[in-house]
Amino acid sequence: MILIRNATTRDLGTIVLFNEKMARETERKKLNHDKLEKGVSRVLASPEKGFYLVAEIDSEVVGQLLITTEWSDWRNCDFWWIQSVYVRPDSRRMGVYHQLYEKVIDLAKEKGDVCGIRLYVEKSNHSALKTYQSLVMTETHYIMMETQFAEND
């Protein structure tokens, strides 16, 4: 059975580790561990920045995601952004992400002022794309653009 719960400070080490693994696996990036740990700690201590959900099997964390918000003045409500998705390789294809996603949907509907769920995915991550499409997420007509001020060391 998969248990989905809000992350707490006791999950800090696991979330940091999972973020490092996700960055290596999806973008071949090595994140600055100290900066990452401070970033995760800030989210865990500051609910206005977002929140993590974790998935447990037999009391062991096997997956995670982060929710952050984006205010939409057009809609007078928030979009929730799914970020930092990671499921341990030995727990993939067991419904872990599906359960995390369903919890996000339930929480968003419960909150009432969320107009949609969004995420970005690497174009070449075909496995993730297939998973998201199976949950009836659709590709938008937007292209993401950015200006970065600082790179991870």
C-alpha cells in the first residue's frame, strides 16, 4: 500500500538526495548540495513557498514531488506547479507517481481556489511524458522561456 503524506523536516535528507538523483538522471546535472539543502529547508519551513508530498511504502519514502504556486490575474486564482518529481527506480511502475498526482488533485479541489495543475518536463524524457499523458495531462501551446541570474555551482 502506498501512503501519501505532507513532508516534514525529518524528510529533509531524503528530499535532498532524491533531488540530486533526479537532476543527474534527467539533466545530467550535479547540484550544489549545500544550496539544495538550504532550498529544501526553506520550503519545509515556509508554507508560502510551497510544499512537498512524499510517498511511502512500508514506512519508507519512495517518491516525492513539490508544489509551488503561480498567481493568475486572468483567473483570480492559483495554478499549482508540480516540481522536483522523483520516484526511486525500484518503486517505478507501481503507481507511486499516480498516487502523488491524485493527492495533488484532491488537495487542489479541496482548497477551491486552484484553477489548474502545471508542470514542465524535459522534451526527451519520453517515459515521464507518457506517464503524464496517461493522467490526462496535455501539452500546452506555451513554450517556456527563462533568464537565469545564477547557475548552480
